[in-house]
Amino acid sequence: MLPENPNTFAKFPLDKAGLRRKDAAWLAEAVNAADARLSLFQDMKPFILDENDKRSVAWLGPQARALIGEKALCVFLGIDAQGAPHFAFDLPKRFDLSESPLAGMGAFEDMRPMLPILPADDLAILGCAKSLFEWHAKHGFCAQCGGRSAVVDGGWKRVCDACGAEHFPRVDPVVIMLPVRGDHCCMGRQARFPRGMWSALAGFVEPGETIEEAVARETLEEAGLVVEAVKLHSSQPWPFPSSLMIGAIAEVAVGDINVDMDELDEARWFSRAEIKTMLAGKHESAWAPPPFAIAHQLLKSWSEEA
């Protein structure tokens, strides 16, 4: 059994049914099946129902195919426990919601504000769809010869029409770490953060390094702290646009914080007691990222160790 993962987007509830992706006939039948569940996107935003100020994902039946049209990009997401196939469609920008049968039922919403609102299962499915649509939007042409590529395998591959090169959705690995020493941890701030918010350090994994090496390098580059040991905590798919956040606790050697001003505006030590106060929303001047962020889970886990 897989270990429990507390992170948003981390509990994908469908069987991705990878062997079905190559079966074009099955996919064509499944998307029109009576129990098919369809989600609509436009401009990377899912269609969200708004009923009496209650937001929910609009899982539509196969009858929605009539308003989708044949040119919308379709991706196969998987099959639920009842055997219902799930698909997502990326509608063209010319699609006018106000002139469709969906008018007045909801809107295409940015996903970030929906994170505290929507059920975890729906967020995981929508996050997968959004990452796929982001990839397709940027990879319409072959990186090998420049020719136009075509969507195949239920949206999980593109093949170049000119040279036959195959291209697969990419995921960018990102380490996000909480440097700790004794009863204190180091957090940083960037200019884009809301006032008073502090978070864990983070950076992309570079070619030729392990996760542990990336944690050590980024911690040294951003805060001038030398990592002595790395404990992996958990990971989180992050569809903005398509990253895998790899969370870690980094034990650091004695030494002063030395901030790289190109990476952070500020960094400082927080005691375990302060972190507990921050997580409870009672700190007088600082606050932590919300629960849907892996940084929150790192802080929560570390603060509860003692």
C-alpha cells in the first residue's frame, strides 16, 4: 500500500487505464458512452457550476458532445471505480459560453481560487487535465524537425507528421525544502508573496543531480546554509503549469543565513513554537502558506515532531 500523502492533487482517484490509450476505437466509443463524464476547459480554466453560491465541478454527460464540437482537444483521464470513463475537452477561445446551453450555470474559473473549495478527488483529476492541456498548447510543433505534430493515444502523446518523432508530456521536478537546525527552521520571502507570508525554499532540479543534491544546492544558493542531511517528506503534482514538487526536510550545519537577493528578498529563522502559532493563524506578524501548499505540510510535519 502506498504511504498516505497529505498534499492537494496527490490522490488521483481514477485508473488511468494506460493500455486503453492506444485503442482509438475504444476511446471513440467510451467518450460517447452513457456513463461518460466530461469536463470542459477554456484558456486552462475548468467549467465550474455555481448553484446557490456553491461551487462544484461540472461533470457533464455525453450529450455535451453536441456543444463541444469536433475540433476541441480531448484527453482521456481514466476510469472510475464504477467503470465510467472520464475525459476533458479544451474548448477554443471562440466558444461563447453565453450562447450555449451552459449559460447561467457557471463559468470557466481559474483553478487557484478553487483549491480550498473543490473536493480533493476532483482537484486531482482537473490538475492532471490542466497539465496536459498546458503541454499541448506549447508543443504543437516537433522539437526535432519543426514539423506540426498530431495528438494520439488519448492526448498522452504527440507524433510529428514530418519525421515521425514521438513526444510525451513533460513534468518539471522541483525540490521544496525546509532547512532546520535544532528547534528552528529557515523560511524565506519573495517580493511576489502577500505581506507577512513566509514559505519553504524551492528550486528546479537541474540536469545531472539527484534530488538530495538539488536540495543542498538550492539551500546553499538561496540562504547560504550548508545541508548535512536530507529527509524526503512527500511529493505533490502542481499543475501551474506542470511541476512535481518534491518536499524535504534539510538538516543544516551551523552558520549564518546569507540571502541571495536574486532569489529571495529575505530569510530568517523561526522557532518550532512560532511555526505552531503561524499554522494556527495566531502569529502577530507572519503567516504560513495555506494547507493546499506542500510547504504547509512540511511545516506541520516538522512542528509536530516534538
